[in-house]
Amino acid sequence: MLDRKDNKTEFWRWDEYNWKDDTKDWHDAAVISAGVDVGSVSSQAVILVDGELFATASMRTGHNSPKSAINAINWAMKDTGLTLDDIHFTVGTGYGRAKVPFADKAVTEIACHARGANFMYGSTVRTVLDMGGQDLKVIRCDHRGKVMNFSMNEKCAAGTGRGMEVIADLLRVPIQDIGDLSLQVKNEPPPVSNICVLFAKTEVMGMLYDKVPINEILAAYTRAMADRVSAQIKEMGVEEDFVITGGIGKNKGVVQRIESELGVKALTTKVDYQIAGALGAALFAKVLFEKKKK
């Protein structure tokens, strides 16, 4: 049972983690490449050994982009025996891509998410929705993961991870529970405002005052997110296969409502949706190092 009287709990916090593949030995690798995605809300690091996933980390972005990048790569390297000197080439991406102090090159997050999605889901991917911390990107790509076209909305946090964090704290519901709870309704309620997080927050506060059940409020909010995102996708046009990257891809309530609105099922993967940008950056790093050697 959720204790809604606990004023010390930070309900917006999502799981931070690091992971490594203990079956791989990097010592004899021809290419060790890394990608670091410093986003507005979260930072990820991915290390590849000869093009295969070896280690990852996902954590909150701090107030200092260079420090956030260092913290992410250090956490990914933890207990692997690797040091920065062992990594042949590193690419920085995301909001803070120009401030990754140990990066050999910076590549836009749009290119990296397309390339990462291609690796995660396969060469059939054509439409990528990246739901980031403070912006939305709809990307069209080819069979190689090369960007063919894209659209971006960064005017407001509505429909993004940060907006979801605001609502989680307001309702005092753990952010990882929002998706499932939002689906526990008999009928879909009208959506709240999807124009601005402040407007949505005001409406949610009104619903709380009127004692609307939490699951119905969450359904109204995730519906609003899905409506906003779907409208942007429709402007670009959906070509299958369709995939979602970014932390919101883990939210069943938002994802299922987007799928319903578009009439398209998003592909799924066992790889964490949140590392797509860093993964793409690490893949670019491998190619750039191999070109450099020639």
C-alpha cells in the first residue's frame, strides 16, 4: 500500500543502474568504443567491445554536464577493469554532447537515436519516437539507421519525461507505477491539457480537490501525453516498423495509448529503451575509430 503521507519520498525518481556482460573479455578486443548521452534529465554511457554490448550505465544528470558525463562512464566501467585509456574512441551526444570532456567527437542525438534503434530493433525500423526528458523527436530512418527526416518539439516539457516527473511528485505516486495504474480504468477519461505542464498540473490539482481517483487522473494525464505525441508523429507520417526510445518507452499507459491513436504497434526489445542514444554514439565511435586507423 502506498503511503501518501510520506513527505520525504521523491516519487519522481526512477531506477538508476549499471550493467556489464561478464561473459566478455575486453583485453583482446580490436575496438573498444564508448558513447555518452548527456541529456537534460538523464545521462547514459554505453561501452561496446568489437561492436557488441559490454557495459552500460543510466543515471540522473546533475547540474554540471562534464561531471555527469564522467560519472556515467565511470559507473559503466565499474568492476570491468577498464579505464578511459583503454577505450579507443568515444562519442558524446545529447543535450550536453559538446561538454563531454573525454569525447573524441560529438554527434547529434537525432543521428545517435536512429542508429541505436537500428541496432536494438533491427534494420526494418523506419520511424523512431524519442521521448526525452524535455523534448520530443520523431525520426525517419533507412535500413542502416541513417536519418532521412525528423521533427522536433522542445517548446514545453508537456509530453516528456520531466513533465511526468512533475505529475508523479504532485500525486505522490512512484513514477514507475504510473503506466500500470493509468490503465486500471473502465472508461478513458477526457485528457488534461497537453499544451503546458503548468496547465496540466493546475487541472490535476483541481481533480485532486474533487476527489477524482488517482488512476483516473493518471489516465487523463497519460492520454494527454499520448495525444500530443501522436499529433506530432502524424505530421511526420508513420512508416513501419515503429519504435520508441527514451525512458517514457517504459510507461505502458503512454505507449498503449499512442499505439491506439496511431493504429500501429511499437516493436519491443530487451535492451533498455533509455540507452538508445548512448548506444548509437558508441556505434558511431567504432566506425570513426576504424576510419581513423585506415
